[in-house]
Amino acid sequence: MSFLTETAEPKRMQISSLALEDLMLDTYLKKLFAPHMAGQRFDWTQYLTTSPEDLIYRRDVLRTLTDYPVLIRRMTDLTATLRQIALIKDERMLGAYGAEAFREFGVLQEAWSRMKAMQQALTDCDREKPLPAGLQNLSRVLEEKLQANFGRDFDTEWSKRTTGMEKIGSVAVEFRLNDEMQTTGAALTMLNMPKYVKPHLLSMNREKGMPEKPVEMNPLREMTTPTEEMLEAELTYNQKIFLQMLYRMTLDLDDLYQDLVFYLGALDFCTQMAARQVPLCIPAILPAGSKGFRTRYMMNPVLAALRPEKKPVGNDVSFDEGGEIFLLTGINQGGKTTFLRTVGSVQLLFQLGWPVPAREAAIAIVDKIVTVFSHEEDTALEHGKLGQELETMRDGMDQATPQSLLLCNEPITGTSPMENLYLSRLVLSSCKVNGFKGIWVTHLYDLASGADEMNRTLPGSKISSLVARAEKHGDSVEATYRIEPGEPAFKSYAREVMRKEAHL
């Protein structure tokens, strides 16, 4: 990466593809980055870091960008050009050559011009007020890329070599005829461009006075314009040379391109959250190993962005800094899974160096997020749903460390309540003794009610209770989507929820 890290070697946070699927943040971020990418998937997880220095470094860049709209405009323009280069490269490398590539040479001049404009804007803003290290580094990266890909006199050379390029005077074409005098092929044999200083695109044989070779005929296609068809016959070779150069340039500029997309995605995220009236804050970074996680009025960013008709409810949460496992019980469809995903999403956004959707936050860095969710049974497997769940649980326990965030969503459901309780107590005891931090959603009241005894008899993390609150009105009950500390909820109100959903 070119200017996104303060440290020499990035310290990456780990997250599995299963955890990304469980938390659902990946779905939202794919849509967020898509407008800036050239039809490619942007792997935002490569930017997850465990380095406090990198988090501060990126935050400073984002703060400064919001203070200088001119930098955002220049960054947006440059990213759009790099996207165009990537699109041309990808389309042409698939073999879609055509005379239209003649006009695409201009993307080189546009890339040079916009890189210079970005560099000049950084210089002007730095004179006004010293820029943070990340943006000063961007200026140096731009200078290196300009020299490596364009050279010192690119503007002069471009002007000289492209004079008259689009002012074609006249052309001559040779046609091949069959016995019935029907045209079966055509080739460009002369291109008269008086203002063209150095005719790269003409036949090298004619330039050097070499003996004529047989004209290579191309099969006729339906013409859009005669000029385009005639240019296509002569310029195919030159297009390939151009695209080879473009391909090398794309490889060299790819790290810059992706870093710019990362920052523009962060800015788009802030704009979308503001439009949904979701508060954002820059979390305090708690000391390494503290295991703390404190937020006030935390909201789910995916729910806010993708379901604007439903404003998310703000919730608070505070983990004990020595390590804590919350057992979350309460009403069915009361927001327990959403709360779990919110905690995971906030942790991920924090470790990207982005603001998080909360009014206040103080968070410790984790080495990974581990999710253990109960999924639909895979009927292709032989060992049934319980076997699947136990395998997922075992994998999660193997991955987790005392510095991880563990999120369990009713991890065991494929057996009787008594066996479920027995297995869950075994796993929960192991989590406690190993000093894990996390949240465990459960409908097992006896599991949650036994927390005090486990805290007395076992060392390690503290086990506490959270409850999804409900309001009862006569025979009906309403979820408030508020998650609060409290005694384990004895009822999940399944009958009341069923009546409401079925309109009984």
C-alpha cells in the first residue's frame, strides 16, 4: 500500500469469510465502493489493522479531507481517471480491439493532468496549514508515479506528438473482391495528416521506404462510420502497443488507485450516515490488551444505509476491560442478532480507521473477530445440524484468542433443550477460563441464570447479562429494540410475537 500506513509492514486484523457473511457489513461496503471501482470487487478487509499508529494516521487524513473540499474534488477526479484506465485495460485485454481505442489515447494525458492537479492542491493546502503525514506521503507518491510513468517532459512531448491527431485530412483504402465482385475485406493504405508531426500510427514500411508487402485484409463488419472501420484496419497493432503500456501503468498505479478508493469510500460512508441522521464519532483507542469496548447510542450502519425506512435504535454497551462475556436474552425479534452485528460492525469500522456510528466510543483493538452463528442445515452433509453446529463451534474456539471479539448467535439449536444447555455450559465455561471477550445470544434462561455461580467457581472473564427489552400492553407485546443490562429474561414472548406476525 502506498500511503495508507504509518508502519513499514502493515499489521492486519484477521476476519474469516464466514464472519463477514454473518455480520453483513461486507454487503453494504461492496455497494459503497462499487461506484469507484472498474467492475472489480474491492477487498476492503486488506485495510483492517491492529496498529494504533495506522488508525491515527488515517483519521488525520480523513479530518483534513473534510476541511479541504478542493482535495476531495481532486481526489475524486483522479480516481475517476484511474478507474477509466482500468476499464480500458480490462475491456481491451479481453480482445475487444477497435478503432475507438484511437480516441482513448487521451486518457494518458488526463491521468498526467489530474495527478499534477492533485499534487498542486496538496502543495497549496500545505502552505496554508501543514498537512498530516498521510497527505504529505500522498504528494511524494504522486511525484514518484509521475516520474515512473510519464517522465519529466510529458506535457511537451504529448503536445508535440499528438498535434493534428484528430484532424484527419484524407484516407485511402484497398478492398478485396471475390468472383462475384463483392467486397470481402478492406485495409487502410494511406492516412494523410499534414499537421501530425511524428506519424507513429502509419505503416512502418512506407515511412522507411521498404519494399511493399501484401496488404493485410480484415473481414468487413457492419460499419459505424467509414473512418472508424478504416482506422481499425491500420491501428490494431498500435492499439496493442498502447494497451501493453496501459497494462504496465495500471499495475504501477493500482496501489494508489485502491488507497484513493478507500478514502473516498470513507467519505461516502460519512455522507450516507449524516443523511440518515446517524451520529458518528472518532473512538478513543484503549490500551492494547485492555479488552474494553464502550459505546453510547451505537447504531447499526447496515440497517441505516440499506433500510432507510427503518431508523435503527441507539444502544449502549460497556465491556469490562478485564474481559467480559455477555449472555443476551429477551423477546423474539427484539433486535438481539442486530445488536450482535452492530458490535461487530463497529469494531471493524474502528479498525479501518473510520468514524463509527455512535455518539461516543472507546474501543480496544482486537486481533480478530470470530462468529459462531447457527445456520440452516446443509442436507448434503452426513452429520446433521447438530454436527454442523458443533464443528462450527469447535472452529470458532480454535480461532479465538483472549484478544479476539467472539460473537455467538444461538450457536447450538440442533438438539433437545437439556442437551443444548449441557453443551452450552461446557463451551461457555471454556470461553470464560480462556479469558475471551464477546456476546452470546441465547434463549436458554438456565444458561443465563447460572452466570453468578460460574463467576464464583471459575476464573477468567466475567459473565454478565443483557436483555432485549419489551413492552407489554394487555395481551400484546412490543419489542423496543433496546438492549440493556439486567436479569436474564425468562420469556421470549414467542406466542405473542406469533400472534402479531399472523395478525391473530
